[in-house]
Amino acid sequence: MRRPELLAPAGDLERLRIALRYGADAVYLGGQPYSLRSRTAVFPLDSIREGVLYAHSLGKKVYVTVNAVFREEDLLGLRDYLDSLDDIGIDGVIVTAPAAVAEASTHPRMSFHLSTQQSVTNLETVRFWAKTGIRRIVLARELDLGEIAEIVAQSPIECEVFIHGGMCSSYSGRCTLSNEMTGRDANRGGCAHSCRWTYSLVRGEDPLLGAPAFSLGAKDLQAVRFIPALCAMGVASLKIEGRMKSPHYVATVVSVYRRLIDDVMAGRLLALDTYDSLLARGENRPTGPGFFEGIPGPEQQLSDPGAPKPSQSFVAIVEGYDPSLGMATVSQRNVFSIGDLLEHFSPAGELRQFRLIDLRDAEGMAIERASHPQEMLRMSVPWPVEPLDMFRKVN
Amino acid sequence: MRLVVTLRDWSEKLRFSALGADVFLVHPTGLSGLTPSTFSFEEIQGFIRRCRTEGGFLYVGLNQMIHGKDLPLLETFLQAMVPQPPDAIVAFDLAVLERARAYGLSDRVIYRPVTLNTNSRDIAFFRSAGLKGITLSSTLNPEEWADLARVAAGLEISVFAHGHLDLFYSRRRLLTNHLMRLGIEKREGIQNSEWRLEEETRPGQRLPIWEDDAGTHVFSARKRESFAALRSHSSLLSDAFLDRLFLSDAEYEAALAAYADPRLEAAFWRDFGSGYLPKGAPVPANAGGIRP
């Protein structure tokens, strides 16, 4: 069985390091221009270079999204930008526009991947793109397991499949709802997620009185139970969505899928509930199987936008540890206090709990409560910890 | 430039011809949605023969995403079209182009993905792929139509000229899923043009929503019209598609007549002038965040 790549999102250098430390084989990130996350979570070239050096030092890969649907004015500078990425030594670019696909022949060192924005749903469309220099297709998220297996078995190029995270409700790249509702171009980094807003249904001229409003949005994808099948069918890369998600989310999701893939490959799979429950610690939205089991029914819609969402209590990330004092230096991310029961979470996957008994500010003054975002603090931990380890509050 | 109209049944052809239509778009059963009616492959072959003798062009629209289960039917369709090829096969999915090559029909394919075709290098890419033409993204404005058509050299450029803009296409059964929650018979949601969505902070702005076997579409609240744009750019464009979904037959015919004869435009605005994007207003689809 071919071991699939685990591909994780990187919204910034911190999350890039976290994703790779927690088990991703590769990360994808958005460059400052031409990405679909153009307002936030973008990397200038210097940061891409730094990220690539870090990833390559671990023997891992970096792909850069150049997946906007270009307007004429966007073409100016595209070739120079791709040249710069090539010079940095990135491993691949993820593209949507034929204008970018056409650059594959002039940049043979970089692997060109076709974005899910092209919504490739069948083998014949895969074959079309395979002739253009594309080396990998990110398949549409609207495919069930049987459809994926059929394509992967006969595809002349690698196939990548989304396994976790947010789902467009529309076929990707074919949606301009955001353009209509806000004037922001969904296919050029401006998506306002208008599909997740609250709508009423009207028939003719008459609102359905008393009917609950609903959203067109879909629950996030969670594919734990499908990973064994995806590994068996030979999918080249399993992708996690979420360049805008928190470090804790990235760490949690990556570490669970890392463990799951490794367990599948080693033939030591645990009960799938085990992975589900670990994953639930990082979730911040309701999840479901997406299209893997077929066209989703009503239960897979975000039908009630006001429904309660899962909440997590990620409180701090480790910056360093002084073994002589048994104190960790941490960056605060959410409020926590003396006496809280905390869970230590690390790339090794070990989960250990302890009660916080000593918390100090940067000057070493004892404090009762950590309430300032990003504040550097010191706290007692009963065992050694490493940079990028995390703590979450146990409710 | 040819005016393209959608036929609900063949009996409309004569009337639409008289009003000025050049091209008649029909949709094959099983490979299309978003249409008041579909036709068997045999019927379509018959329409093609009749256009050859009576005049007019016959286009066939395959306006849905193609999944693996659809490929055998696509193959059958293309085989059926070989004896009398239509003047164009208007395809939403590139699988149609890929398979059309095997039947020598790729030069009949117009790639119309609704979005995506947005710049001159996309045009160059598809020109080298040997298709008949592409339809520009509905997010482009008439000046961009003209700019791109000027550099198309050898590739036909068409536009979506009239009707509600298709904004959103999901494989999910969004309407029937919601109706089921409400206890309404789910058949009420299928191919029913009465349903609208109203966003909670935009009262009165109603977006048509349509569901069929290929999924769910949401359309713009207001309609596009392109009377002035087509008058300005008709020498550059090959086809202008006029869509009829959510329009009354009377409005559709009045629009067609006004595109064919500008003297009838005032009458169109008098009788059917509500619900359109303001004349001369920019298409509300241009702002993006590509350069922060």
C-alpha cells in the first residue's frame, strides 16, 4: 500500500512549524498575491523562503497556492512571481487558472497541482488536465468514495483528496454568491462565505411563515472512518483545509490524522472512535462525512446557523522550558487560572493532565489569572515540555 | 454575432426565428439541468436536420457537472451526434471536450463554465486546445468582453447576455433537504421556479433558487440585460446567450425582439423594465482581494 502524503494548511510561519512538527509531510500556504486567502494568512516571499528552509531541513515539502481566477490585470507579474517561487525552491504550486497552468512548461522544477477550484469530478477531466503539464489533481469535494476510487485507479497523474475542514457548499470555483451579496470576488480571495448566512425561503411572493431560516452552508468534513479506504486506493495526498484556523486546531487535526495514517500503514488500527474523540478536542464547528458516503442529506447542512458550536479551551503554547525550575515559558492564547486542570498536548501525541499551581508574569511576579492574549508567562509543569507543545483547559 | 435562445419545444422555433433568434439551444435528457425541458438524442438529431433545411443553428447544451456515472451517457450522446453534428456543444465540464476529441467533435465545443474564463491567457490556452469557443465568465463587464474578444483570434467568444446570473451550483439537494425539515413534500422543490431566498439583512432582495437532478442553483436577484453592450460589441462577439429561466414567455420574447431590433427596446423597458440591474451600472462582481 502506498503511504499517502499528509498535507496541512499553514496560515503563518508559526502554524507552518506546528503542522510539520505535529506530523504533516507537507504544508500549503498562500503567497501575498494570487491566493484565495488574500486578506489574511498570506506569506511574503521572505517568509516563504524561511518556511521552505525549515520544511526542507525536516525532509518535508512546501506548496504555494496561486489559485485565484485571474483577471487581465492580475497577469502582470505572474511569471515573475512564479520565477521567484522557483528560485526559492518550493516544491509545488497549486493553480486554478489555465493562465497559470500554461506556466508549467516554463517551470519544470516545480510540480504544478490543479486546485480544487477547478472542481474536477471525473476521469475524463483528469485526463484533459494531465496533458497540460499538471502533475497532481486536487479532486472536487463532491465525490463519493466509489467515484474517487474509480478516478485514482486510472488517473495518469497523482490525486489529492480533502479529508478534513471547511466545505464549500457550491462546486468550488463556480460560485459568485459572495460577489452578488458583497461585491467581493469569491474566486480572487474575497469570499465572504455568503452561503453560511441566514436566509428565509419564499414561495412566489409569500414567505413561509413560521418556517425556520436556514443556511446554504455545509458541515465541516471529518474523514476518520474513510482513511483506511483512501490509503488502500492509492490516493497520493490527503489534505486538511484551514489556513485561517488556530495553531491548536492545526496541531490537533494533523496529529490525529498522522497517527491514523501511520496505524493504517502499520496494520495496527485502533477502534475509529479513538481517533474521533481525539479529533473532537480540536473541532470548532460541527462535522460530517461530506460526500464520501454519497450526496449529503439534511443532517449534513448547517440548517440552523444559530445552533451551538463546539468550543475548545486552548490556553497556551510552549516557547521554552527550564528543567532546573520545572517551569515552562508559554505564550497565552486563552484565559486560564491557578487551579485549572490542564492537558499537555505534544507532537508525540501523549496527553497528560495536571493542576496548575504556579503561574508568573514575565517579571516573575506570581499571578492568579492569565488574561492577556499573547502575553509571555511562566508556569509550573510537572514534567519536561518542548517548544510548540500546547496546553488546553479540561472542562 | 448570433442571438442564442433556449427552446422549450420545437414549436417555438418558428416564432423565435421571426423575432430574430439565430441559434436554438436545446438540452439532452440526463446531461442537463436548468431548463424548462430536455430532449432525447433522437429528437435532437431531428432538430439538427430541420435546421439544415429550414435555417438556423442548433446548439446542444450540457450544462451540468459530469460525474463518473454520467460518462457512459456522455459517450452515447456523442456517438449519437456524429451523423449530424450540432453547430455547437455548449459544455459546462471539460470532460465533454476530452471525449468529443475521440469523435472529431472538439471543434464544435464551446466551453461555458459560467465563471473561470477571465483573461487573455485563458483564451490562448483554450485556443490551443482546439475548441470552437468559450463563454466568458459572467463576472466580466462589457468592456472586458470587448478587450478579450479583440485578442481571441480564431477562438469564438460568447457571453451570457440576458437573464438571472447563475451564482451558485451545489451537488447538494439544498431545497429538498430544507423542505423535508419543514415537513413539505420534497417533490415541491424539484424543477420549481417559484422558490426564492431572502437573506435576513436584505429584505425584498429575493434570489431565485432552483433544484433538479444535477443539484441546486442560486441566481442573482436582479437580471442582467446587455442591449447597449451588444450593440457596441456585436462585431467582436460570436454568440450572446439569452436565458429564460424565471422569465415569463412574454418577457423573454420581448427581450429577444429588442436585441434583434433596437427600435423595440423602449417597448421592452416599458413592459418589463423592473428587476434588472441598473443600466450602465458596473456588474457587481468585480471587486476582489487579490492584491491586499
